[in-house]
Amino acid sequence: MLALSGAACGGSGSGGGCTADKATALSGPLTMQGRAFSPACFKVASGSTISVDNRDLVAHTFTVKGSNIDLHLLGGQAGSVSAPAVGTYEFICTLHLGMRGTIIVTK
């Protein structure tokens, strides 16, 4: 089941040290595997597509705090969302609280 509602599973990083110069430019899917996001610190342009690939056997969410992004993916599912407005956002998995990361959204 694929549903968008405003939340996200984040990577296992704290996200506190994620800055524009440290962030990885997202060139492929954001992956969920081993109950972690990879990359946990990335940058994308506002409005661009963020592909998300759940490689675990369990469900995860990709919930971006401060936005309406809440992608729910069962194990083995993939989905995509549009990047929010310019800014810095924390993302989490609402099902696994240790999964988190940071997105730097640029123009």
C-alpha cells in the first residue's frame, strides 16, 4: 500500500551536522535499509522528485517535518514525492524513531 500523508522515515543520523556543503546531492533513490536512511543528509531542488526505496522487509514512513510529506511504504515498496519549498527539514520514520535525517532543499 502506498499513501502520501505528510510524514517520513529518516535515516539513522541525527541530522544536526547536515549543512549544504556536507549534504550529498541526491542522484538516485533515498533508500531505507537496515532501519536506516541512506543518505541521511542530502540536498535536492525544490519541486524535484525524491524517489524512496524501502529495501527492508518491514514497513517504514518517510515523514518530512514541517511539510505535508508522509509517504508510507510496506517492505519492498518504492514511491516518490515532490521536494518541499526551499529550507532545511528533518525527516523521520514514524514507525522507527531512530530513523532520521536532514534534507537541504535549494532553489
